[in-house]
Amino acid sequence: MGVIAVTGARADDPVTVPQKASADLPEKGWLVLHVPGRIQRNVQPLPNNSKLIPREEFTLTGPGPGHPFLLGDYTADGRWGVVAGGVQVTGGKNAVLELAQGNQFELEGRMDQTNLGGWFLLVGWDDGHGYCISNVVMKQSGAPWFLTEFRGGKAIPETHVEFPDFEWKGEQPFKVRVENNALSIEVGPQKVFDQQALPNYEPGSIMLGTYDTRYGPRAVRLVTLRGRALPAANQ
């Protein structure tokens, strides 16, 4: 279906935002975090009982302040809604959605991505410390991925590492796993990260975000999502 252009909705339209803690992933079985309900034609706010939590007051300083494409000085200004059953940004450019809380965990689902621009995932995020996986799609310079550790809400420069290009095209099944403090991400058949060590990883929030670039933010649309806890890391 693709990420759906939102028309007829203004940035100042009222929206009900549930201010609550995100779900802890269970040790037994899967927890469904999002599944499309009855499809409606208009833009809908996230329901009050949604397990996905928009974070309107969120800031960080990424590895590239002032850079036209890298994540830099970031202040959330966007909002999320439901369009044709999928969760996507419906206003603003810098938008953050808390998916769950977890230590060692696995998420899987389907997500649609289109257009140019930037987006990111945060794992183990707690009071400004955690790891950021960011990806930007550009016109002429590919779609590199980056892994960066943060502390105090700021990127630690020496931990910022670039990984090979891979463009997420359209709706794809995906998996995100942190197991034994190592990150794996699969998009369709592609292994974007394969047991990449996160040496200072600790339990925390798992978040999805979009960020503005010279081309704007990447258009992402979360179609389905579920998660579960994995056994604690080997010591």
C-alpha cells in the first residue's frame, strides 16, 4: 500500500496522546504491540489503549549537528496517527514513538518505508543512554546505516560507526533482536546487522523515530508489530 499522504489534517489539529509507560515485553509468548483494526479512510489518532506511546518532549544530540543528512540536534515536533490501519507520522518532521521496554528482546512485524530522508531506532534507551541505529536515504549517496552509543543524550563520537548501504524499499517484514548484548536486524531476506556487539548495553526503551534532513524525514509506516523478551545475557 505504501506510506499514505495525509491530507486535510493540520499540525494544530487536536489529538489525544496517551501519556503512560510503554509495555514490558513478556518472557513467555509474544505481546502484540500493533495490529490493524477496522480500516477507516480518515486520519485517526492513536487510540488511548494503544501500546505505542508518542513522545512529544524528546531531545538528543546526534553525531552530526549541522550535517544535512546525519542525525544531529534533535527536538521532537511531530505526531503519530493511524492511516488505513498503519501507524505513521501525521504532522511535523521529527517524531518519536516508544514501542516497548526490554532487556534482551525480539521484535518482529511489517513496516513500509518510502521516499528520501532519515529515520532511527533506539534500543536500551534510559535517561539519555543507549544505542541508536540510524539510516538515511539520499539521492546520490546511497542509504548508509549507522550505529552510535549515546550518553547523557549525546552521541559518543568514537562509537559512531558506518555500515554498508541498504535501502528499505516499500513494505517489508522485519526483525530486531538484542540477544547476549548483540544487535541483529533483518529486513526481508537482508541481514543489516548480524550479532553486532553492544558492549555497554543496558535495559531500557525501544523507540522508533524520524528525523529531518535536506530531503525531509523518511516516510515510515508501521503495519504490524509484536515483541517478546529473550533470556538474560550471558555474564
